[in-house]
Amino acid sequence: MSTRVGIASILPASLVAGTALLSVATLPSGAEVNEHPSSKDSPFIQEWRQSDAAPVALSGLDKFDDDFRHFKYVSVIDDYKDLSKQEKAMPSVCYNIAFSRLRKHDFVNAEAPLRSAIARGFKGYDGYPTPAQLLQRIEKLKRLCPPLKSDIISGAVRIKVFSREMPWYASVNAELPKFLERAKESFGDSAPPISFYFFDTFADYRAFFLTLFEVEGERKNQEGTGNYNVVVFTAKNEKGEDTGTDLNFKHGCILHEYCHALCNTIYGDNYLDHIPGWLDEGLADELARPYFTKTHFPYYKKYLAESSVKERPPSLEEMSKTMHYGSKDRYPFAHEMTDHMLEERGVTLFRPLLTKARELNGDFAAAIKDVSGKTVDSIYEQTVSGFWK
Ligand SMILES: [Zn+2]
């Protein structure tokens, strides 16, 4: 459950994440990103965080409206399915569903209801973009979006790839079937479909990124990200060089971001506000294990061993709430914590953990105890004592 109050305390956790990994000097340069644009949602976010309102039994249009007011856009999309034909034709409903789909990066399906809202003369709400502004954004995204390149399906698990033909793509494409199998192994046969958007120039990627997420990532030169429904990556960095010339590194980074996308999509509303930073990154690194075993993990151990003689360990609070800011590299510590958590069950713990945390309204500590049998404190202590003697 989110107990943080005030927009200032929310923004960083939501906006950042994921870039510290690159500060390990010994790693090859490449892509890790992971904006978290859930945040700068709206004028009311502050009140909502403060109240963390008690659940009220609502249904139908009341629930749809209530979820919209509380920025629960995944729930809004779900509620919409139960509305009647008449309700779906209401101008405000048309706008709200369009806005929600766009917030959750489904710009394709946002367009039709938005056009209905406009045709019915809907003007919008104070503090929200007008319907015409939203439509402009959708049109821009359609213009910037590369063509559908492949649609890879394994059982119910699916990756749609939007990309132009380019050499960078060929090597990634060859790995994607393995990504699907890794997703099934970790999240089960019903892992949600994710759309991948690959760009051949940094400028095109950047334009799409900013239009889709409406927010800067932590670093202007970040090279990819995973979020609700989507993975976005560029083949060229800011300097025009190929991102990830080391193939294991490149494929691992994309798989890492795919994990963020899967976790976010499975968990739904408030994922980035609820999940502790170390866990979000630790799970993503663990999914990428088949590649990171060669590129990242050996450096992680070395890094922690070196840190332990120079400085105090990061606190649990820092690992949970401010993982991504500050100058220290905390990915190695997060990876180590996650390793201890997964000792018994490995990646099969991913799905039950997210489901349990959702059930407990974001109490990840209780969920971890429930599915792994370990407390977060013991996982943290085990990590510290492994290196800080
Ligand atoms: Zn990450």
C-alpha cells in the first residue's frame, strides 16, 4: 500500500529507476532504462495518495468513474467491459476510456472512443488535456510507430514487434522465441502479451518515447525501457553507435525490460508505487539471467566485495524507496537480495508473488513472507552479512 504523501515524494520513485546499473564502470556501455512514467498523472494525485481510500463496493458506471478519479486506469479499462451500450456511448465515458488506454500505452484502441467523445461535443476536464490534444498525440504516435514486423506467439504468451528492417533487429529477433519461453517459465502460460517498439535512430526513439510516456526518463540518453504493455528500445545510442555491441549484454537488457513490462502489466494499477525498488530490479535481472550470467553477475559480486571495504551497506529503506537515485550502484545489492529470496522456488515465485501482493493491496513484505517463507529483514541481513564481514 502506498503510504507516501505529496507529489514531491512520489515523483522520483515513479520517474526513475533502472539506470544505475550502467554506472558500474566495468560493464560495457549499453541499454538499461526504465523510466517509470506512472506518476505525473494529474492534479488530484496528492489527495489520493494521502487518503489511500478504503475500498468501497461500487459497480458498473459508478466504479468506472470512481476508478478514473483515482487514476486506476487498468481498473478503468477492466470496468469498461461491463458497461452497457448506452453507457459506452456517453461522451464522458468515451473520453475516460480513451484517456485510460492512452495512459496504459494502448494508443491504437484509444482513438475510436476519443473520436466519439469529440463527435459528441465533449470538452474535457479542468487540468486534463482536451480531446483534441489527445487526438493529436495519438496521431503523432501512429506516425512515429514503426510497422508491425513480427508477431511471435507461444501458447497464450505473445510478443508483437514493431520495427523497421535493420541489422540490429535481426539478432534480437532471433532471440525473441527464447524470451517467450523464459516468460512462460517465470510467469506461467498466461503471461500477458507485450508490444515491443524498436527504433533505428535515437531521434525517432526519443520522439516516440516522449509522446508515449509524456515524461522524461531519468537520463535523457537512456536507451530503452519496459512499462505497462510495452518495451521500447533504440538500436542506436545518442552518439549514433549501436546499442549493446556485446550481444549477451544487449539481449539481456531487452529481456530485463521485458520483465518490467510483464510485472507491471500483471500487477496493474500502482505497480511502481507499490513495489520496492530492489525487488523491481532484482526480478528483472533474474529474468535476464541466461544472458547476465556472462555480462553482469560476475561484476556484481566484485562490486559488492569492493564496496564492503569502502562504505556502509545501503539501508533497506534506501533499497526499497530510493533505489534509483543517489550516486551508488545498488543493482548488485538488489540482485543479491533477490537471489536469497528465490533460493527455494527460483523464478516460479514471480507470479505467485505478484498475485499475492496485489491481493494484499501492495503489501510486498507480507507477500514475500507468504510465498518465500522469508522476511524482508532476513533477506536484507543475509545480503549484508555475505559481504560486510
Ligand atoms: Zn530495470
